[in-house]
Amino acid sequence: MESLAEDRRWVILDLGMARPQTIDFLSRFRCRVDIADLEDAVIASLDWQGESGAAPDPVESLRSMPRSEPADVVLTWDYLNYLSRQQITGLMTAIATRSRPGAFVHALTGYSRSVMSRRPGLFAPLDEGRLIELSTGTPDRSATRYSTEDLDRCSPDFTIERIRLLTSGMQEYLFRLRQPVEASR
Amino acid sequence: MFDKKDASRGRPAQGKSSSAADRASTATTPARAGPGSTAVIGRSIKIDGTLSGDEDLRIEGYVSGTIRLPNHCLTIGKEGRVKADVYTKSMMIEGEVSGDLISSESVSIRTTAKISGNILAARVSLEEGAHFKGSIDMDPKSIERALVKREVKRVASDPGGSERAKPATLTNVKSTPTETGAAQQAAGDKKL
């Protein structure tokens, strides 16, 4: 987040819903914020019981978003916890195709919690570069607790630049896009 | 790194809009009361075409096409539905909008708003509970470029300056005299 202060244009892709605190925080920088709002698609996919028709695919929601400028920063925050390994692989590939080489992906995964809330947690950036967790709801889903190896395997186009254990029971990841990926993927 | 705070979730029941806005949306607003007033497109009015003008506008009906109010404020009320490219000085959105929204100053997105599209504005504020999918561009240079591009496009499509690129059409006029007055103003004159 410190880099955002540089006098250049940033394109930020937020996989979550539009949040007042995030927009307010980013409004002080020269940036464009793309809001993917995958929450409903992620929950629909998790709750799908094999009814008639195809399973909801949250990654498809991202793929169907119009492309313009490639992203410099992608905020996935709590979302990887709510996807299967296959979906994470699909998501990271979709992110890679719509990001600049060297782009960052910021993610949070649960490492100590055995259960997680029904919907992804809500986070808001603070001035000093920290994130505040606004709400998690009642925990009623088994936590996926992906390991670093899991995430590394699911993100072949990225290197893991930084991992940090947080006191909240979450683990912070900073992925970096390794090389250009053909847009046709 | 993490602080926890008990707060409501992102999509609560609607109901955070200001009392002033509520009063404005329920009041019997004159269609056009004079200089400095706000023209109103009423609930049952549908307009398809290009709207432009030199006063503030509130939309409670349905508008599709293009809206140009470069020096004024547009309010899309709770009942308002807009499917258009919009150019204004400032905008307040409480209803449903689909399209590209460009404001030279600010865009305020209220809790009841549902927006699908792209916003370009120097200042964007969003209330808890608002639905938004698309992009928000707050880069001053982008906004400047978009405004110049819009002006070039406008001049090219309207060299005489009449701003009558496409006549607005009005349908489903079953409204109170107040609303009809606003609709006739909008569709007939098009210059509000």
C-alpha cells in the first residue's frame, strides 16, 4: 500500500463488494478501482447442492468482467478461503490474464481457525497501512486452512513474495505475477 | 495487524439515507419553479434520447440514452432508473443506474443505489449497503481526458450547438400535472 503514494496511476481490482472504507481510502491516490463483487457467486457455489443445471462458477464472474487496463494490485482478502483448490487455480489464472507483469495479489487465509463464517469477512484499510476486520459473522463452515504449498501449487503464474502470520489467526500473503501471460488463456 | 470491531455487514437493510433526501423524494415538487430550482422527471415518465440542460435535475422515472448537465447536479431518486451515459458536474444516486457516469466534481452513491457501470469523478463517496459493480476512476488526469473526449464527441455530433443529436421520445405519460409538466419540458424542449 505504501507504493500507492507514488505519483503514478494504479489500477486496483477488488474481488469483494464495493466498501465505503476502501473507496474512501483509495480516493486519495491516482487510481482506478475495479469492483468484481464476487461474494454472491462464491456463496452460491459453496451452497450448491448439485441441483439441475451447471454449478455456479465464481471465477466465470471475474472472466466475464469487461477488460480495459490491466491491474497493478488485486485484493482477494478472505476469498481464497471460500474456494476449492480448482477454483483458486482458475481464479489466479484469471487474475494473471488481466494483470500487469509484476502485479501484486494480496490475500488472507485462515491458519488456526477450524471454522469460518458463512460469508467472507469484511476488511477495511486504515491510514497507517493496516487492515481492520469489520465483521466475520457467525462461524458455521469448516475452514479450508490452505497451506502455503497448496496456494503455491494453485498459483503457477505467481511467486509468493511475502507471508506473515497475524495474531487474528489469519495468514497474509503477497503474491507477485511472475511473467506476462497470454491474454487468450 | 488486525483490529476487530463489531460492525454491521456490508449489505444491511436499506435505510441510511438522510432525512433531507427522503423529504425531497416524497414532497410534491414543482416541475420547474424558476431559476436555481430542480426539474423533476416523475415516476411514470419514460424518456429515450438525449437530455441536456442548464439546471439541476431529479429523475424518479426511467431515462435511457444520454444525459448532459455539465454545470449542474443530477439526482437519480429511489424510484429512478437510468440506462444512459451521463455527464454532470455532480451526481447523487439513490436508484438504479447502468452506464458510464462522468462528473467533473463528485458522485455520491447512497445506500439504496444499484449501479452497474463505470464512474469517473474526482470524488466518489459510497454508503454502506449500496450495490456497485464496475469501475471507479478517481485519477484526475483520466477525468480530464474523459471530459475533453466528451466535448469533442458532443461538438462532432452537434456542430450547430442545438444538442438535438437524437430527439428524446416520451412514453407512458400517465402522470400528475406536475410530472407531465416536467416530462414535456424534458422531452419537448430537451433543454431543461
